Amino acid sequence: MNCHKVLSCKTFGIVKAYISYSIFGQLWPPKHALCLNLLPMSPWLSVLLEIIKLTVPALIVFLTVTYMLKQFFGGQLQLKALEIQEQQNKTTLPLKLQAYERLSLFCERISVPNLLLRLGNNGGQPQGLKVALLMAIQQEFEHNITQQVYVSEQLWAIIKAARDDNVNFIDLVWNKLEGDFTASDFRQALFAYQAQREHTGLDTALSAIKKEASVILG
């Protein structure tokens, strides 16, 4: 029984030494160099050592190649993703800049002074002037509504808030006028109250447009 244990230990040591020789080209520990020559090998041990000799280097090569291929293809995928993103930026950047320009123009066009200059007295009827002002604002908004695709949700919310602020301002001035008044009176009141405003929703919108555009341009 003890002899079998001794033989098993020596056999295990020989296998370890053979694996070491297969991988590193030398025996370890060195004492097994003599064991390989002194201890007779059984046929199954000889076959096992040959299998180890063939499979261990092949396994190492396989794992190395697999790792290298994984790194290579991973780098290629990242490079391809960067190329796609760069191409998309080239396509969308002009559209974004155009959206900022159009929204800036929208804010300028729906400002009360500019609306009054374009519309005139609208036939001299105050109610007709008010309706014309509100319709002009709504038409300008609908004309530029697709620009929300190219700007952030926060900026688009500011644009809508600026439109609503302008509409509310017109209603506020209208309600402040009492008795019979003409379209000319309404115009003058709009100019007067507009001059008293230090900051409007359109000012906020224009500032937000410039800020977001500057971030896009870097």
C-alpha cells in the first residue's frame, strides 16, 4: 500500500515536471529530471504525458489568440461607433443651427412692437387688432413647431412659455383699457406697457437659445 502511495506521489511529480517542461522548456522542480529517466513509465502514463504535451501549449495559444481577437474586434466596434456618431453630427449639426436661427427669428417676430409694425391698425377696430395679434403669434408658432425636434426639451418649454407670456401680456393690456377705445388707443397702450417691462419671456427665450447653441458649437 505504501509502495503504491510512493509511486503515485512520484508519478504526480513527474506529471507536474512534464507539464512544466511542456510550457517553460525546463523541468521543475529539478529533481524530477532524474525521475523521468529512473522511473519506468506505464503505457497509460506515457499516453497522458503526450496528451498534456500536445494540449497544454495548444490551449495557451488558443486562449491568447481569443483574447487578442476580442481586443481587436472590440476596438473595431468602438471605432465604427465613433465614425457613425461623427457622421450623424455632420448631418444634424446644420439642422440644429438652423433651428436655433429660426427660433431666434420667431422670438423677434412675435414681440409686440414688431407685431404692431407689421399689422398696423387693422382697419381701426380694437377687437380686430387684438385678434390679429393673437393669430399672428399662433401662426408663427405653428410655422416653427417642427424645430422642437432639433432642440432640447428644456429649451422648447422655454419657447412655449415665452409665447404664452406674450399672449397673456396682450390680454392684460386689453383688460386695463376701460370704456370705448380705438385700435390706436390699444396700440399706444401696448407700446407704453411694453416699455415698462424690464424683462420678458422672449428675453429669456433668446438667452436660452444662445446658451444652448454655444454648447453645441463648443
